Amino acid sequence: MVARTSLISRRTVQKFRQTAISAAGSLKIKLLLLISFVFMLTLLASCTPSFFGWSQQSVPPVDRNSRKGYTLLINTWKRYDLLKQSISHYTSCPGLDSIHIVWSEPDPPSDPLVKFLNHVVKSNPKDGRHIELTFDINKEDSLNNRFKELKNPITDAVFSIDDDIIFPCSSVEFAFSVWQSAPDTMVGFVPRIHLINQSKENRYPYIYGGWWAVWWTGTYSMILSKASFFHTKYLRMYTNEMPTSLLEYVRRNRNCEDIAMSFLVANATGAPPIWAKGKIYEIGSTGISSLGGHSDKRTECVNRFVSEFGRMTLVPTTVKAVDSRSTWFW
Ligand SMILES: *[C@@H]1O[C@H](CO)[C@@H](O)[C@H](O)[C@H]1NC(C)=O
Ligand SMILES: *[C@@H]1O[C@H](CO)[C@@H](O)[C@H](O)[C@H]1NC(C)=O
């Protein structure tokens, strides 16, 4: 009899415990729902700038007089419409102080083109800033022209760009601010990676990895100069300190001047470049990178440059700089 009572009471206790546990469970779920509801409300409320009395105005604007901006270094080849479009766009960006157009065509720029661009440079800046416009005329057509030393640079920062892609001013200014916190580093929008060929007896130990490889691995070791900030001193180093055989290789193959620049900067800093998040608009055809066999040629360049420098100078990284105003979570 005693044994039976204790059995019943044990069962009752067990049942009671289960009910208690499930009650606690549903309470937790309700609490979770409530928290997410409050969170959603906060999120919605924070979309209006007056939330908590914070607005865009409470962030102090950057004082343009107390610091220098950047020089736009644009490479162009017989695409005058793209050039006009690019220059028109970038002259509206607040940090732009001067423009160098790398000109390697046999004929000098035409009068109407020069007139048009001079007009754009004068009339476009909204705050009445003076922007210097210079054509850097080259006799020879070589890809090394795009990294010739600037004669009288008025800024430390160079924004190197191709004429067929456009970045909104907000992206450019963001990348510029990243560069200012690391002025020896290359900062830009188009990352690439070097990979290692695992197979034995390979001709080339390193492989050039394009956009897909960067996407797949989340890693990069180069920033292409078709859209990047770097210090103007690297133009001097590219022109004067690069091995002549390497410059000759770039000139002959008409390729890889951007990889060479990445090797040079990495050799000087021992550090990786910085990939800045930005919006890209392609306004022209994709040019050389859409031609077949491009990746093989680039792989050849990487391996060639390793032997020119005596070591692999590129440093891989997974860091990406993002504007914290456009991210929700810490
Ligand atoms: C790796 O090297 C081997 C041997 O040279 C070659 O056949 C293969 O294509 C290389 N892999 C890549 C991805 O280039
Ligand atoms: C690479 O770095 C080494 C060591 O700092 C330096 O001696 C060499 O001149 C650099 N090479 C180039 C091409 O800048």
C-alpha cells in the first residue's frame, strides 16, 4: 500500500514538472516575440532622422580648408564620350582638387575636347572650388604611362581610375577617408587574389584569381588600380625604382601594370591593401578583361613579378572597409 502511494505521487510530481517546463517554454517564446516586436518598432522609428533628436546635422562636417583632397588620375584611350562623362561626374565630388588625364594617343587632345573639359572643371564644383586640369601627353603608347611620376602634385592622394567605370561621390569620399587613415596603403574597390597551384610539377606556382575566386574565398591580396587610392610617392617609385626588365615586360605585353603596382606597394609596406565597399557603374564595354586568355596572361604576370622581386610580396587579407552608417548591426 505504501509502495503504491509513493508510485502515484511520483507520477504526479513528474506530470507537474512537465507542465511547469512547457509553461516556462511558452513564456520564453512570448518574451522573445515581445522583444522582437519592440526591436522592429525601434528600427522603424530610427529610420526617421529625428529619432532621439539625432539628425544628420549633429555630425560635424569635414573642414575642407584644413586638409587636402585628392588628384584624379584617369587613363583614357580614344573614348572621348566616356572621358567627358567621367570628368563631369567626378568634378561634382567635394574632395577633388586636381585632374590628370593620361594621354597616350598619337594626336594631341582636340580643341573642342579641351574647351569642353575646361568648362566642366570651372562650372561643375558647387562650392566654387578651383580644380586643376592637366593633360599628361606621352609620346609613346605604353601602359607604364599611367603611373608616370606627377610633376607638381598638389595632393598626397591619387585616385587612379579607368574611364569606363563610375563610382558615386559617396563611395569615392568613403574610400578616401579610409585611405587617410592608412596613407601608405592602396585602398580601392576592385579586389583580386593570388592562389597557389597545388599540383606538383607546375610551370607556375601562383595562379591569378579573378572576381569569382575572391567571392568564393572571401580573401584578396591586390586592389586593381582601375579604381583605387594610393600615395603619389608610389608613382615616383613605379617610374624610377621598378626593375627595368619588369617595366619592359609590361610595355611589351600591354598588360599587368596594375598587378605590378600592387607588388610595388606590398613590397614597400609588407601589408595587405584595403578593399572599400562601394557602388560601381560600368559605362563602357568591359575592354581587355573580357578578351579570352586574359586570366592565363595575368597568371604569367604574377609568377614573373615574383621572380623580379625575388619573393611573393603580396599579403592576403579578409578585411573589408564598410561605411558604418549603412550597416545595422555592430
Ligand atoms: C596548375 O599547374 C598544372 C601543371 O602546370 C596546370 O596543368 C594547371 O592548369 C594549373 N592550374 C591552374 C588552375 O592554373
Ligand atoms: C622592395 O623592397 C626591398 C626591401 O625593402 C627594397 O630594397 C627594394 O628596392 C624594393 N623593390 C622595389 C622595386 O621597390
